Amino acid sequence: MKRLPSFAKPYRAATILAVFCIVTEAFLELIIPMIMADMVDIGVANGDRPYIFMKGLQMAGCAVAAMLLGTGSARFAAVCGQGIGAQIRKEEYRKLQQFSFSNTDRFSTSSLVTRLTGDVTNIQNSIANGLRPACRAPVMMLTAITVSFRINSELAVVFLVAAPILGILLFEIVTHVRPLYGRMQKAVDLVNRIIQENLTAIRVVKSYVRGDHELEKFEAVNTELMTTSEKAFRVASLNMPAMQYVMYGTIICILWFGGNLIQVGGMQVGELTGFLSYVLQVLNSLMMISNVFMMFTRSLTSWRRITEVMEEVPDITEEEAKDIRVEKGDIVFDHVFFKYSKNAQEYVLSDISLHIAAGQTVGIIGQTGSAKSTLVQLIPRLYDVTEGEVRIDGHRVQEYPLKPLRDSIAMVLQKNTLFSGTVIENLRWGKEDASREEIEEACHIACVDEFIDRLENGYETDLGQGGVNVSGGQKQRLCIARAILKKPRVLILDDSTSAVDTATEAKIREGLAKSLPGTTKIIIAQRITSVMHADQIIILDDGKVHAVGTHEELLENDPIYQEIYHSQQEGAGL
């Protein structure tokens, strides 16, 4: 929790004002029973109406002032709670941006969403709703107990019995409810995961008519969440009966002993009335403290989950970075080994040694699962090598600052990703200040101009979430245009023309050759026609380099390449 005050720093003034209002309000409310006791023992006992009216006005003034201070405290506490929640959410999101793929793989997407939303909400609500009782209860309790002992020290001894009983009951409740809150948040993660998977793959679900199966999966996790929540709140709800048990027991004891004291002349009726008011203040304070403990227990569970994200150490750092930039795009893989997990028994890539000269066009082919995508992801350090080195322009990739390294490399991934917004907003991800002429030129190279005029509003067409308003081939071409706008030193196309016909693919390839002549181009493809014009072709097989050569050399000498070529030729013939 030591990091929490740093998030509260921008809201220090609101916090101080909230505490001031709460404490002052509590003191005013504590004065009222004392005024009431004087009213009864002096004004009523002597029939002094002016004195009664004066004390009545004092009580009314204190009540109005307490009401205004209560309103102020609620407002400032809300500002403090919501502000701290926003700061935590922003810092947690910033931390996520520093994660490498391997860091992200340690948390499920649904769990990260819950930690950014539900867990943060628990904390901000606890601050907004718990600041008042947390500050008010100790002040009221200590003051009320002090005044109670001043009124009658013998009767006040009852508190010394009631407080330990309540403390034991509260400790038992908190001990049992804390692990249940942890299970409840994990159950929320599962519910979010099922929802996310279903919505992401809704077309697959409907095409396979698996709606009922998905409903059963959701019902299972939803029932688990309901059961866990019911159990947690059932235990937490014991807090109120425990408080009432102690409260009513204390009141009965005080009335019993206080009545006996009045009979023997050891106490006045006004004193007992005032004493009971302070007793209720003390017991009400204890109830508020117990509720704060319940909120704190749940918030602590959420804070632990947020801290796991905050304290996750990014695998990819800039500790070795120097002030250098990628100038040419000459790439060397020097005996590279890679596996996704340190504990994995087998390497995904084994002893990869390659040289891709600056300005070359290189094709990479291989069977599904041969780690083609993994290989190119090592270049911009989306993952770091396990053993060996990847060098660009003679420098290890670890020596480049991440931002300039990745700015110099454009990747069109296997899974095309577009964002909510217009076409032009998505294209400007490649270059924020790109002019209309630059955008149109990139779109011409990527053959986007073949369909852009058919969209409802051209470049201003809203693509919807994930680009649902365009086809797969159109998505690929938009992503290629976005990459071209970066004017990169290295361009990586990861099977990014699979949904494009061969004629359009040929146009894109010719356009890239003319517009980016000095750029190193790496093309991953399944079709040999996509890479046959490359300066060299790399064949990967089971995470290893099987062969390297031109189309003619491989077609003459390599059996795997021959098999792929002839199978595709036969398929084309059919």
C-alpha cells in the first residue's frame, strides 16, 4: 500500500478539505448531546423557557453547520476517490504499454481488463465511501468515550467489555471473508474471458451453431461467480448482526446499571440521557469502523491484483541502449535460439544463422508451425532471443532504443488489425502528420484506391470496431498502406496478401519495389508466387533453416521447395 499515497498527491487539497469537513462535523455532532443534557438538567428542571430556546437554537445551529460540512466532505471525498482511481488506472495502463508479448502472456486479457476496471473501481469506491467513516469514527468514538467517562466513569466501564467482544467478532469475519473476495475477483476474470472469446469469435460460433454450447459455458462460470459472491457477502453480512448484538447488549447494560444509579442518587436523568447519546455515538462509530474494515478487505484484494501488474518486470528493457538509429536495414541472425518460456523443454527456433543485406527482398516460406512469424518478431524486439544475437547494421538490437528501432521497422501482421475510427485515422497510424498526397500515394501503391471510392464516405468512412465494414482483402491493403506511410528501413509482410488475388498482389509488389527501393523487405508467404521474385528465399522447417537460395536454385536442388511448388502448380491447374 506504500505506493498508494503517490497516486493521491494531485488530490492532496481535496483530501485535506474532506478530512477537515469530516472531523469538524463530528465535533459539532458530539457537542449536541452536551447541549441537550444542559437543556434537560437546567432548563427543563427549572422551567426556564428562555434557556431552553437558547439551547435549542444552539443545537439547530450545530445541526445546520454539520449538514453543510457533511455535504462538503461527500463532495471532496468523491473528488479524491475518483481522482485516485483515475491515476491508478492511468499508471496501470501505462505499465501495460511497457509489457513485451511474453509479459502479456502471463496474464489473460480478460484478467487485465478486470484489473483495469473492476479492481480499480473497488479501490476508488472504498476511498470515496470509506474516507468519511474512517476519519469520523475514531474522532467520535474517542471523544464520546472521554465525555462518557467524565459523565460517569463507573458506567463507562461497560465499553471496556463491549469493545473486545466486537473486535474478536470482526476479526473472525474478516479472516473468513478475505480469501472469498480473491476467489470472487478470479470468477469475474473467467466470466469476462468467456464473454470476450464469444464476442471475438461470434462468426465462428454462429457458423458452427455452437450457441447452446457457449451458453452452457457461460452459465457454468456465471454460476460460479454467483455462488462465490453469495458466500462472500453472506459472511460479510454477519458484520451487522454482530454489531447489533454488541450494541443492544451494551444499551441494556447501561440502562440497567444507570437506572440503579438514579435510584440511589448517583446519577441524574439528564446525565443518563446524555450518556446514552454518547453510547450510541460510540457504538455507531464502531459500526462504521467495522464497515470500513469490510471495504478495506475487499480493496486490499483488488490492490494485490493491481500490484501484480504494476510490479511485473518487463522482459524487454533499454538497459543496453545507445543513441543510435537504424540507417540501412542490414540484418544478421547469428546462431539464434528462441523459446517462449524459459521453462519450455524445446526451442521454437534453433541455431538460426542468416544474413539479409540492406535493400534486399527476402521471402520466407515453410509449413504451418515452422516459426516464420516468430523469426521476424525478433527483429523489432517484440520478443528477445534466448541465445545468440540479432544485429541490424552491425549493432545488436538490444543496443537500439525501442522507439527508434520500432519506428524504423514496419510490420503488417498475419492478423490484420484496424481500429475504431475512419479510414484516414487508421492510415495516419503510420504517420500522424501525413499529408493527403502522401496518403493517396501509399493507397495507390497498396491498391487501396481500387475500392476507396466505393466506400460510403471515402477516406472519412467509419470502419467500425476492428474494421467490420471492409472485407479481409481490403483490410490487408489498408494495413499495407499504413506500413508504407512509415517509410521504414525494414518492411515485414507476414502473410499479409493471403486474401488478395495474385494480380493485385503483383501490383503491390511492383509498387513497393519502385516506392521503397532502399528498404529491406521480408515477405512471409504460403504461395511461392508471392516470393519467387525475391533476391533470396529462406525455407524454414520445424524452427530451423532448411535451405536458402533463389527461386531457380531451390527449384532445381531442394526437395521441400519442389514439393511445395508442384503441389501449388497442380492446385492452380485444378
